[in-house]
Amino acid sequence: MDRKSFLNSGHKGSLFSAFLYFDMSFMIWVMLGPLAVLIANDFEMDAAQKANLVALPALGGSILRLVLGYLTDRIGPKKTGVIGMTLTIIPLLVGWKLTDSLADIYFVALMLGIAGASFAAALPLASRWYPPEHQGLALGIAGAGNSGTIFSTLFANRLAQHYGDWHVVFGLAMIPLVLVFLIFLFTAKDSPNQPASKKMADYARVLKQKDTWLFCLFYMVTFGGFSGMANYLTIFFNTEYGLNAVAAADFATICIIAGSLFRPIGGWLSDKVGGIRMLMLLYAVIGLMLAAVSTLPALAVTTVLLFIGMMGMGMGNGAVFQLVPQRFPEEVGIITGIVGAAGGLGGFFLPKILGNLKLSTGSFTPGFLVLSGIALSCIVIMYLAQREWKRSWIGEGGKVGTSAYMDGGLTADAPKA
């Protein structure tokens, strides 16, 4: 790719703003993950209640992803981003000053989904400025904001420990939020090339197609696995291995780094070997790693296994969206919103599975085995689905990705998301 061509195209201020907005939002979205250990001590929460605490932000993000996506379609990504950041102040204020009961903290958890829905505005803000040949890099740069999860796991519990109160962390989080809001306000700009607004009938037409639901399932396992683990791993390391809040969050950070940094590599490798082959391999890696974790080995071994598993989830995120625009070239915007919302929903179910089974059985083993089974079942589902795909959008002459798929890859000039 011509680096000079990329630098001379698009709008650098909007790309930078999209990255900052995404990064800061992800940091806020998952902050209950590391703080959950401290919060649980104050409210004497059981395993299922802890799972609810870290699952609710994912549920809120999944629901509000559709709301912010609709607003982006109607009023543009910049105005939607401004609204999103403004509303994010609400759960931070409540978490800082008004959390006196478990119901209060559950409300905060659900409302943090506003931050989790940020990619509904951040990614279109960046991508709409760039031509097709630069979409992959533009989305990769903006999407790298999921690294914001690392800031939460590294610093949230340290700040709580320093100030002697986890409530303060919510107040401190408003500082980067305000800074990013100001940068966003003055540097972001909507592209003049805005797509036509979608109608409800357009969404209904896509939802009637079986492949829509298949891609939702695939992304629920990859992105849902990543976001769910990012929120739950601090609880897991604390509960299973007796680590204190800071140390448990540090071990979670090691695993999260893998999922954050390897997403663009998954998309790049999918271009080389084919998205279908890549995903089937990654689901095998994820399933086997989770099955191995279910044996609850020594801390060091578990960390390595989860690092590899989350690396597979991160790469899988890129691989899924390497395939989506090839199957839905005319409905990329709609399908991206639907699949993205499904990914957030996966992040809700993962902690629920681990937490509820831990409460009912006394062990994390059944939960990890269930998650492993789900990942491995995706291999079978994708194998069966790709036989039909090969006869239609992959296998028919002239279709995007036809000849490249036969060689194990996909066309280089296919649209990316």
C-alpha cells in the first residue's frame, strides 16, 4: 500500500479524534472489570452477582450500539459522538457520588454501555473520509482504540488503592473524557460523503437472511469473548488464584494485550489465507485453549493459555470483518451495526456463564468447558455454511473472492470493514 497516498487522503483530524474517542470510551466501558473485586467486597456479592456487574456494561453497549448507529445514520458521526460522550458523564457521576446500594452500581454498569457503543460513531467518522483502498488501514487505526481496556486494568485498582476508595476512580475518569471531548469537538469533522439514511425495511431485509445470524454468532464468540474476558478475568484471577485486586488486574492486562494488538493481524492474515480458513483455525485455537484452562492449571500456565486464546479472539474479530463486506457488499453499514451489537451481547453472556456455573458447581471448570464447546461448534457451523457460500457468493464466477478463495485467499481489492 502507498503510505504517501494514505497520508494525502482522508482527514487526519477526524481519524485521530475517532481513535481517541474509541480509546477513551473502551477504557471507561470496561472499568468495572478490574474494580469488581473491590466493589464486591463492599457489597458482599456472590459469584453470580459479580458476573452481573461486569456483564451489564456489555449488555448496555449492545443495545445502545443500535441507538447510536441510528443516530450516526441520521445526524452524522460527529454529533452522535458528542452526544455519546456527554451522556457518558451520567454513569461516571453516579458511580462517583451516588452508589449506596447494589442496585445503584448495577445502574452504573448498564449505563456504561453508552461508552461501549462508541464504535457506532467512531468507526464511521474515520472510514467515511477514506477511499476503498485505504479503508482497512483507517479502520485499523480507529479500531486500535480497543487498547483503552489496558488502561483500565493497569490503573483503575491502583488509583482506588492510592485514594482508598474505588468511587474516586469514576470521578477521575471524567478528566480524560473532558479532554477527549474538547479535542473531538474541535478536530473531528463529518465527511461530505455521507451515505443515504437507511430505512427500517433495509434492516428487516438483512435480518431475514440466514447468513446475518451466522455472522452474529461468529462475532459473538470472537468480540464477545474478548470483551467478556476483559471484564471478567480480574474476578477470575482473584477468585481462583487468590491474587489481590491490583495483581489480578495486572494478569488480566497481560491477556487483554493479546486480544487488543492482534486484531489487525487477523484481518491481514485473512487477506492472505482466506477469512474462512483463518476463522476455522482461530476457533480451534480458542476452543482448545479454553478447554485447557478448564483444568485450572498453575497460574503461569493459565495466563499463557488465556493469552493465546485471547490472541485468537482478537485476530478473529479482524477475520470476521474481512468476510462481512464480501458477503454483504451493498449492506456493509447495516450488517456492521447488527453484527457489532451481537458481539456486545456475547460479552454479556460470557461472564454470566462463568459466574453462574461457578456459583452452582463451585468450580470454573464447567463454564470454561461450555465456552470451549461453543467455540469448537463454530468450526462445524462454518464448515457447513461455507459449502453453500462456495456455490453462491464465493463460488460463482465473477463473485468477489471467487478465484482467491479457491487458492486459499480472498481478493485484495475486496471492500474492508
